[in-house]
Amino acid sequence: MTGTRAVAQAARRLKAAGVEDAVRDARRLFAAATGIAADRVTLVLPESMTPAAEEAFEALVAKRCKRIPVSHLTGRRAFYGRDFTVTDAVLDPRPETEILVAAALERPFRRVLDLGVGSGCILLTLLAERPEATGLGVDTSGDALSVAAENRARLELRERAELRQGDWYAGIEGPFDLIVSNPPYIAEAEMADLAPELRHEPRVALTDGGDGLSAYRIIVPGAMDRLAPGGRLMVEVGAAQGPEVSALFRAAGFADIAIPPDLDGRDRVVSGRKPAEKPL
């Protein structure tokens, strides 16, 4: 069977299973099954597949039809121009989170703290983009930290990125120029309506089991004691959480509070600055 025919058949199956971008996913799985780079798929499609590649492709498509995320099947996810290892122990890095990274890079920083580091996509991207910076990533999950450590090694950031197991700010002092976090912000009442793919991601990284705001009630006030004067706090939020999280920033005494939107115009990030006599 040629790759063209195999991908077309797979795309029809994926579409029937409710996969939104079936053709794209079929091509990504084809690349994984045949061991080629994604940008070579078009060139290889007309060729006949080996029996081993057909078998591997069939297995991947069958799993994707069960709505297992592509990143969990391929073990990779592109984020801000770099590939990250991804497993079911961490959140699948999403384009929305790149909004937080882009906003963080708008101003200089030398020391950054990432709370709930997961795969390391935020912390490691920031450090890769700012060679003069160092950082600390914290997570309660040892399995997540193992994934972050693998990504740290691939990006050659061992010397600049420390990873530590812990609960939010426990044992952390500072000062930091920048604190970032993509905490669990989905309310428990909303979990049943999530896309099937999210059910394969760690629940503890998705929801706080309550109203979706409990992490911010810890992160926001705790940041004040750990930020350098003029330092910034930036957190990812749900589309309807901007006003409530901004209120927490105001109550904690942050200045220059802003809500950078995502590409669809929805609230995605809340940021604020610790007041200082002189800016960084």
C-alpha cells in the first residue's frame, strides 16, 4: 500500500472517530510510523510502505481513534520552535501557552521560577531564548520532573535549569525577576465537558477539584515575597478567569496588571509587576 492511500484511509477513520484535524494527525502518525521527519511526508507518500511501517501505522491510528493525543503516541510536541518530549505524566504543551512565553520575553530577566513545571516547556523555552538567564522549575510529580529533565538535557540547559520536587513555594525563597505558572485552572464542574484527549492527561494538572482558582490564591500572594523589586508574575488562565485572577493581583499589591489575549481574543494570561522605586 502506498503512503498516500494509507493516509487517506486513516484520515477517514480519524474523522469518523471525531478527530478535528484528521488529515494533519494522519500525516503526523505516518511520519512517526515510518521514522521520517514531518517535512518529508509529502515526498514519501507516493512510495509503497513496508509491512513493518503498515503495522506500526495501523497501531497508531487505532490508538488515535480512541482519542489518545498525538503527542502521547509520538512522544513529541513542538512548542515555540522546539521539540519537547511528552508523556501522559505531563500536560501536552499547547499553542495558547506560547502567549505566556512571548509576553514574558518582552522584558529582560535573569532569574525565573516556574511553578508546576510539567514538561518544562515554559521554563526551558525562556532559558533557551535568554542565554544569560537561569531558572528553577518546581513540580509535585516526580514523573513530570523526569520528563522535564529529559527535555533539559536535550536542550543542553543542565547548567542553567534546576528542577525540584515540591508543592508550590515550599522551601523557595528567591529573589526572582520573573515567576511563571500554568496551574490547574479547570473547575471540577467543567471536567465532564472536556475534549476526550484531555482525559489522557494528568488530572491533577488540569483541575484543582474545586472552582479552578485555588492555585492562584496561593501563587499570587506568595509571589510578592519572592520577586525582586520590579519583578513580574505571569500566569496562564482560563478564558473566563481574567477578571477574577486580576482581582487577586490587585489585592496582593501588584502594579501594571495586564491580560494579554490569545489569538482568538480570549483572556489567556494575567501579568503584574511588583512595585519598585526603579524598574529592572
